[in-house]
Amino acid sequence: MQPFSAFSLFREGLKGQKGWTPQWRTPEPKPAYDAVIVGGGGHGLGAAYYLAKEHGLTNIALLEKGWIGGGNTGRNTTIIRSNYLFDESAALYDHALKLWEGLSQTLNYNVMFSQRGVLMLAHTVHDVQSFQRHIHANRANGVDNEWLTPQAAKAFCPPLNITANIRYPVLGGALQRRGGTARHDAVAWGYARAADALGVDILQNCEVVGIQRDINGAVEAVETTRGPIRTKKVGVSAAGHTSVVLGMAGVRLPLESYPLQALVSEPIKPVFPCVVMSNTVHAYISQSDKGELVIGAGTDVYTSYTQRGGLHINSHTLDAVCELFPQFRRMRMLRNWGGIVDVTPDRSPIIAKTPVPGLYVNCGWGTGGFKATPGAAHLLAWTMAKDQPHPINAPFTIERFRDGHLIDEAAAAAVAH
Ligand code: FAD
Ligand code: PYC
């Protein structure tokens, strides 16, 4: 309520008279930033970078509640591939893979992208048929993928056990040679350094705790643990916590958050030349440049926001790894950890405008968004800058869950959901 005075009555009385301008009124405060990104993982940092680099919006703040790269970006097993079944997904993930191919040059920072090949093992007739379907669909979309016999799989990955009398014998595998790994936290640092050089303000230890909307419902500010920040454009890229942040603006999303775990062995000399994934026995493994075997486990069966998970999940994964690679039985685990992934009903992401003007979201990458980092970032920046999606992310809307236009990629995901 405005204070009531003779002066305010006089001012109100003048209103409506022709040519009157309320010069003495406090002008609406200017937004402090042209855009704010919530979340300092690879996706958020990359979006800030592309907004500045490709769309000329350099007055940007990126707000991270912890430290940059401390979320899933620094916790994942770094597998990069684009061998997805449906046209929409293949286009999305291959867009990302093409950006990965030039990323170290683009950022002038070595993200250690290594195209050592991703081999997905088939253990049942169903696996064989499903992977061959993927191979045909991928090739039709211009995405590389090829079938390997068990012998060819072993030649590609010598530690692989292809004896026929094991519980889940290897019947062959689908190999994407352009797939591989990258150094996960270097991706966060590379984007952060490049964004910073373009003038982006990166604020760590700055949690977003509210989103303010104006009288028309559009975004006008974010509230943070370090005070309010005025802005008319907010992009949320807060994996695992997206529904919490979007809830601050009254937007409900069909997301569930689960812990997903990984672990590494003690470091050893190079023994493992590629990435191997097996849905059926549930194991995925590669070797980092530091020498550790990087092993991914499954999601917990309960929703949770804890950055750890049940120990039995790791123990099942280790059983599977030891069946496929018996020589690793004597290895010791160095450390394990978890991250929180948010999952949509069709296991495909959302990169879209929201019903709130000025609010954009990138989420729902579940267990597989590291590979998408440059692509997701690039498309979120595009969508924010132009207030409309790029043709590649146009199908990945929130409304698809209402309208039934699902992109049901569950079959292509390589980890249990
Ligand atoms: P994050 O890196 O999690 O960044 C989001 C940031 O938002 C966090 O830093 C968080 O602190 C911040 N935040 C949250 N709430 C707020 C708030 N209110 N205010 C401010 N900041 C906030 N994907 C693959 O493609 N290949 C893999 O091999 C793979 N393996 C995985 C293994 C594990 C164990 C896990 C956990 C995930 C794996 N993923 C994998 C998935 C992948 O890690 C994620 O999809 C991807 O890293 C998401 O990146 P991001 O930048 O969106 O999220
Ligand atoms: O999506 O490829 C993937 C993946 C591997 C491990 C976790 N996600």
C-alpha cells in the first residue's frame, strides 16, 4: 500500500490528463542481468557460454548453489555416444557429438575427448534383434554404428570374456566408433573459463531459493541466498533439483529424482582400450587416463535427493563386471559416489520454454546427459535467446506429456531406470 498524502492525491489527480508524465515517480528498476542461468554444471555453464558467444548476450549471471561442476557433471562415468533409436533423439545426441568433436578447439581447453569407441554387448536374442534395429535406424540417420561378432568384439576389447558357457554369453555387440569419453570436470572448467572471458558472472555458493513474477506472470527476479537479482530471462539447468526450482515459479514437471552411483578401482596401467556397456548383466566400464577402471552402477529403486545410494547396487554391478572381465576380480575399489538424476516418464529430456514467460528449462536427462552437454547447452541458449526452440529441441517440450507425443527412448538407455 502506498503512503496516503496530499501529494499523492495531487499526483493521482493529474493522472489521465493529456501530456502528463509522472517524472517524479521511481522508474522501474533496470534488470541487473539480461539473463540468469541456474545451475553451474556443464549444461548451465555451456548455455551461458553460447548465449554470450553466439547470441551476443554478455550481461549474464550463472548461479550455482555449490561449486561449479560439483553436481552430476563431476560425478558421471563420462560415456559419450549418439546411437539412439528415434529420429528426434538421434538428431539431438548427434548434434552434441558433433560439438564434442571440436570442443577442445572451440574452448581452447583440453576436455580430453577421446573417441575410443562404445561397444554395447548383446547377451540374448532380444538384445541382438534390438541392437540390429538400432544399427539400421542409426545408419539411416547418418549416425555410425556397426555389428560385431563375439570374436570381433574380443579383438576390439581383448579383456572381454566370450566363452560360451557363462551365464550371459556375449552374442555380439553394437559398436559406435565415434563414441568415447571426456574428462568430465574439464568440461565444466573449459566452459566456465570461456564464458568468464566473454563477461559472464559466475557466482558460486549462491542458491536460488525463489522466482519472482510480475503482475503479468512473467519472470522479474530470482531470490538467492545472497540476495535478489532482477532479470527477465531465467534458464534452469539444475539436474536432479529441477522440479524444486521450477516449483518456485509455480510450474509442475513430470520428473522423479533418483540417486545413481559410480565407482572407480585403484589405478593400473592401460588395459582397457574402449567403453563397454551391457544392459543385460548391467555393467559399464572404461579406463580413465589416470588408470582407474571407471564403473557405473544402477539407479536406486527409491526416489531421493541424497548424493549416494544403496551399497548392494554396486555389489550387483561388480558381480556383472567380474563375469565379463574375470581378470578384474582381484582389483580393489578406490572410491564410490552418487549423483541425483531427474527422469521423465519417456526417459527423454525437456529443453523448452515453460508456461511462465521468461522461464526456460533444460532437464530430464536422467542417467545420460553428460554426452549431451554441448548440445543441450547450445540448444538451451538458442531457445532463451530467440524465445523459441531450435528445430532439434522443438520435440522435447513439456507439453508432450499432456499431448502424448512421447519420445520413448527407454530401450536405448544403457542403465537401469
Ligand atoms: P549438474 O552437473 O548436476 O549441474 C546442475 C547444478 O545445479 C548442480 O551443480 C547443482 O548444485 C545446481 N543447482 C541445483 N539446484 C540449484 C539451485 N536452487 N540454485 C543454484 N544451483 C542449483 N551421462 C552420460 O551421458 N554418460 C554417462 O556415462 C553418465 N554417467 C553417469 C553416472 C552417474 C553416477 C551419474 C550421477 C550421472 C551420469 N550421467 C551420465 C548423467 C549426467 O551426469 C548428467 O545428465 C549431466 O551431467 C547433467 O549435467 P547438468 O549440467 O545438467 O547437471
Ligand atoms: O547414457 O551412455 C549412457 C550412460 C552410461 C552410463 C550412464 N549413462
